Amino acid sequence: MLYDYQNTSWELKAAPPEIALLPVGATEPHADHLPVGTVNVILDALARRVGERLSGSVYLLPTMPLGTSGLHLPQAGTVALEWRTLMDVLTDLVESLLAQGIHKVVVVDSIGGAAESAVRPRQNYIVKTAVRQLNYDHPDLDAIWVQPFTAAGRDLEAILESAGEDLHAGELVTSLMLYLAPDVVKAPGADWVPDVERDVLDVVPFRQVCPYGVWGRPSLASADKGRRAMEAAVQRTVEYIQSSFAHLAAMKRRPA
């Protein structure tokens, strides 16, 4: 059973959800061919599909459209939260779920990618810290975070031609948008893969390294790659959520 904001409070009370899904996106530039809400479009579709496949009852929250997009300030269209603000917002949201009896919460933290790390989220990096602190503060809470296309990294290596070079507005997200919302995709500009390590983005703005707003090869994108990438990410995310909650239950010696 999948609930969302269209359900009534009475319906949620009659059959309380066991798991809440909270997608956290971003509003930021994606070069000249994708809308500033690209991440949110992808998360809307992905989180719903994940919720439909999870066992038990699931409460799908609306995608939070703002994250820590400081790398893209002050570019046109960027609307971002300071990291402390995002941490406070996540704390308030998860604690409101806990107060109504939902003890399992999954924060779907942006989208990730094949070349990203499951240990250190690049997008909305403070989510990991917020989830960890919430678990410390509330022993009856099982909160986890996941970046879906990071979880599907090995699958993406077989789907995408440039998986290892894809960071922003490249083959992955362009393919996903060609699959999900082709009407809003413009003709992609030039491919761009700078000759620097990704960690340079810890100290310099994205625009300084990627003047065209692209780190990757959008010219290689296709709707079919987007469909296959989406399916892989949904499947791997479901598997990750189920295995993580089972692991937490075993560690805390309580039913899964």
C-alpha cells in the first residue's frame, strides 16, 4: 500500500504506514538543455516506483525541491539552502513522522551516480550527518539515506558509455529526462569533461571548472538508456532499503 499527500489523515490513521520515503532534491542549473528542476523530476518518478515495490505500507512524502546547491551559486535559477538549514529541516520532518508512529524513514538523497561514493554523498552532503544524529537522538528510529544511482553504479557501467566521467548534466540525467519528460529537453550543448579531479569542487565553484554547465557527455544520451537506468536504480534502491532495515533490526535485536 502506497500513501501520499493525496490521502486523507483518516486513511493514514486507519492503516498506519510502516515506512516513510522522503526524497530531497535540488533546484539548480543543468546546462543549457535541461530545466533547473531536473533532479526533482527524476526523484518524483523514482521515489514513487520505489514506494510501489517496497513490501508493507509506505508513506511517500512530496519531493523536497531545495537542497545545498552552493556549488551553483549565484547562477540563474539556483535556489539553495545553507547546510545548517537543511539539517534542521530534515530533523523537523523526521521527528514529525516519528511522533505519529512511523519508525522507519528513508531519505532519498538526490540521485548520485555511477562514479559517486556510497560513503560520502556529494549532493546534499549534510543528509548523512542529519540521519546519523537522528538515529543517535531517537533509539526507536531507524533512519537511512540512499542515493539511487550510486546504489545502481555497477548496472550503470553496463548501460552508459561514459559512466565514469558523468557528474552533472551529462549522459545519465539527460537520458533520464529524455525518458521521463522529453518535451522539456533542449538540444544538448557540447560535451565537457575537465582534466581535473572531482574533489576540486570542494574548493571552487562548478562554473569555474565547467563553463558550459556540463561535466559529462550528454551527446551520448538516449531515452532507452534512461529507461534502463531508472529500472536499475529502482531495483537497487529497493534492495538497499530492505537489506538496511533488516540489518538494523538484527543489530538492535528486534523484528525486521
